[in-house]
Amino acid sequence: MGSFTSTGGGGVTTAAVDPATGALTPIATTGALADPSYLALGADGGMLYAVSETNHGAVGAFRPSDTEGLVPIGSPVAVDASGPTHLSVTGSHLVTANYTSGSVSTLALAADGRPTGPASVLRHHGSGPDADRQAEPHAHQVLPDPGGRWVLSVDLGTDSLRVCALDPVTGALRVHSEAVLPAGNGPRHLAFHPGGALLYVLNELRPLLTVCRWDAATRAVEPVGEVPVAPEGGSGAVRPSPSAVRVSPDGRFLWAAVRGLDFIAAFALPGEGAEPRLTGTVPCGGRWPRDLVLDPAGQRLYAANEHSGDVTWFDVDPLTGLPRRAGSVPVPAATCVVFG
């Protein structure tokens, strides 16, 4: 579990998971990396990577240990950008989305799994209509396509989604296609439908879920519809700020975390999933749910509630997809959860 050390978090915390109840029991915490706001596991699960969401952005690597929790491997490696908010493993490389710099960085992975520099950086260009939030690019997430050959980056500042080819030797990214999303939406995160033909983009500036077609042959993204995840005006002075989107492994359900209103919106995905249907909302169990993740079995949801400082877990109704709160554990300034 990641957390912001600059606002009282401990850094990266490991926890044991009770397979019967889903309950988390913290084991150890390391503050070896500043502001590890997002985590990703290596392909074999033997390495954990974390972004350092600071002005001098970096990536740290840790090896899980049964006796010591997480052991830092080497020193953090610079991504040559500011404010990395997300990372993913793509083949023999790590890719980070750098919010403040509006760029995407690639680091090669050595044979033992350590990230190595220098970083290869692809800078985004453009802006959006929201003068406060979209004056410049703000890359927010990077994710490989289902085939693992292409890298998709979501940019909140430019209302766009880029599909890039990654050079397996140099790590350089080259833009292959770019989808222009509705102006002012502020796309933040995306998730693929397990069928492979659809993806869902969760927008932060407007509480909408954009449904897109993914053409694996041409590597192109086409928006085909939108559905609200929350009332656009919010409740009184509270402005909804969606953060994370997840799809069930069987493709039947989708969930979106909404900060401000502090709930999880549950959707049914009938048919091929092109027309999500809101089935209900439940409180997130705290305040400001920054991340939402499914356990490996797809039976429980975990919300990292940043402002209330906890991780709350929910049992998912297998018939309706509606989450039911089952417990929580204190994690100050919680930002994300990853299962190993």
C-alpha cells in the first residue's frame, strides 16, 4: 500500500491478507522513497516498483522479504520529469506518467529487475478549455494494451489518449495514434474490458465515463459513448472528482471511485459492455478515495482513502456487483493498493 510521506504517510506498507475475510493486517512499512503514490509489481511478482511523486520524479524498486517486509534495491532512478503519478511494467521496461511535466518516461529493467537510466522521455503537447487545470499537458496514467505491445497514455490536460509504440532496445516511445476526447473532461484513468474490444476512460474534471472502441489491428481508440458516474454539479459546494476505474475479470461489472462525494459507483456491463448501466453507489468508507483495486479473485474491492487515512475493503455481490463494506485498516495518506 502506497502513501504520501509529505502529508504524514509512512511510505510503502506491506500487509497480510486473510483469504477468508479479505482483512488486511499491516506487517512492515518503509519510508525509503518519498511520496510513493503509485505501485506496480514486476512480471514475476518478485519486484515491486513505486513512483516518487516529487518535483524531482524518480522510481524506486523493492524486493519482498518474508522477514524484512520490503527491501530497497539500489537507489531511486530519475525519470527526468516532475510529478510522476502512475507507472506500469511493459516487457523489459518501466513506463511512468508524469503529471507535472506532462510527459511519459521509460526506464530499462536490468536482468535482475532493477530500473536503470537514463530515462527516455516523450513530451506531450496541447491544452484544454479549463484554464486552471488544462493550461498544459498533464499525463496521468500509462497502461499496456491487452497484447502487451503498445502503451496507452491518458492526459488530463489535453483531453486525449495516445497510443505509442515502444522500441524494445532504446525504450523510446513513438506516438502511433491519438484519440481526441470531449473537451474539458480531463481524462484521468482507463481500464480495458476483458473482451479486449472496449476500454473505459474515467474523467476527473467532469464526472463522466467515456466508452471507447479499441481496434487491436489498427491500434486506434474511438470514443463511442458517455455515462455519468455522479451528478455533475455535485452536492452543494462539493465538486465530484473521479479517480479510479476497475472492471471485473468476467466483464460483468465496472466500479468507479469518486472523491469529494466519497462513494463508489457500481455499473453493470450487459452484453459486450458498450452501454454501462449504473446500479448503485456506496460510501467509500472514508474520505477522498484516490485508488480502487480488486483482489486477484475479483471478489473484493479495496479503496485507498487518502484524506481519512485508511484502506477499506468491500465484499462484492456476485449477482449485482454492488460492494458491501467489510472492514478497514488505518493507512495515513493512503494512495494505492497492489496485490502480490
